[in-house]
Amino acid sequence: MKWWNGKIKGCSSLSKQQILLQQCLAVWPRRGKTLLEINCGHGLFSPLLWECGFDLTATELRPELRLQAADIMGGRAEILAAADDYLPFDDDYFDSVVLHLTAVDKNGIDAAVNEALRVTSRGLAVTFWNSTSLAYALHRIQGSKNPWPGPAHSWWQVWRALKDTKIGRLYGASTLAGPRKFWDGICPLSCCTRMLRLPFGAWGVMRLDLESARPVTPMPLKIKRARLRSHEPIMECGSKNSLNSP
């Protein structure tokens, strides 16, 4: 991971990942809302989530990464030790959850997704490296000496894991669509690495918006406009001749 963050390609790709994540979470309410970041690593996305306005809590199982994340965040967020398939929180404890997939098989993905859904009340966003991408295919074919940034999962495998929950509305987008040499922002072809609504980018985000009852603003009552009555004489007290009476 140090290699990934140390080179220009790593920095450039990280900025595109952050932009994609920010765009995908833009529909979620933020002010006064809590968000849990699962598998935060050493805090690549934690500052962004905090700056978006969420009341952030993060979890990371590996102590060395947890220390790095705590150093980056300072006192802005609480970094806790927890596995993604066993979280120390009550049901619906957080408004929203961001899960960075680190599992290596289907069972691990399902366990992490189900546990994340248990502790969220409004929505879940899952980030992952996409094996159904041109960059990953070239990486495997060419036998690149540079390691792939993280565990790679099929887009459709992650989509199916979320779809099988049969709750909410699912949305997906990806970035870093071209070969890795195009991930550098200096490259004139780097425009193809921006946000895509197709499953071809090397890094993807899937957002599951949970369907929950929300307060509905009542429609204004339709009141018929009252008709103005025609001019009427002012009522008089007594008879007209009362002033002339003796």
C-alpha cells in the first residue's frame, strides 16, 4: 500500500476515487447524521467523509493501520478495533455506513454486507476493486510486477450480494476505466478514468438506499375561493324618522 500511495499514479487515482465516493454519497443527508466507515485502513477516505459533514466513526481490525488512521484523523473521529463481520454496535445504530471490501471470497462478502446492513438505518455504500475491468485484465495478462492495490471482486458478484438482500434501491458507478498507465492525471487520455455509470472501471462504488418510512409533508387543503357578496346598505338602528320623532 505504501507503493500505491507514494507514486503519482497512486495519488492521481486516489483523487478520482475520492471524487467518485463523494458524488455517490451526495444524496445522503449529512448535518447531524452519523456514518460508520468499516475497514478504514490507514485513513485514505476518512478525512473526506468527515469533511462531507458526517459525524464519523471508523473501524479497522489491524492495529498498525488503526494507529495510522488515528494519527491522520486526530480527534475528528473515533477509530475502533472491529472485524467487518462482527461489529460492536446495536441494530440501526448509524444513519449510514461505508464498507470498504477486504474479504477474499463470497462468504466473506456476504457476512460483511449483512453486518453492515444490520447497523445502518438509511443506507450502505460498498467500495471495492473491480476484477471485471480492463485494467485488471491487463494486469493479469501482462503479469505486472506491481501488486494490485487490493482484493479484486467481480462487479456482478458484489451487485448480486447487495441485490439478494431484497431491500432498498441499488445504484452503482466506477472509475479508473483505462489501463493503469492512463490513471496518471498528466496523461491526455486520463479523461477515460473518470466517473462511469458502467461496470468497467477498476474501482467501484455501489450504494444501497434503504426504503424506510419518511415523514410526508401534507398537501395544502384545497379551499374554494369565497365569492364576495355585492354591496349592501349599512344596517340602521331604528326607523328613518326616529331622529325627527318628538
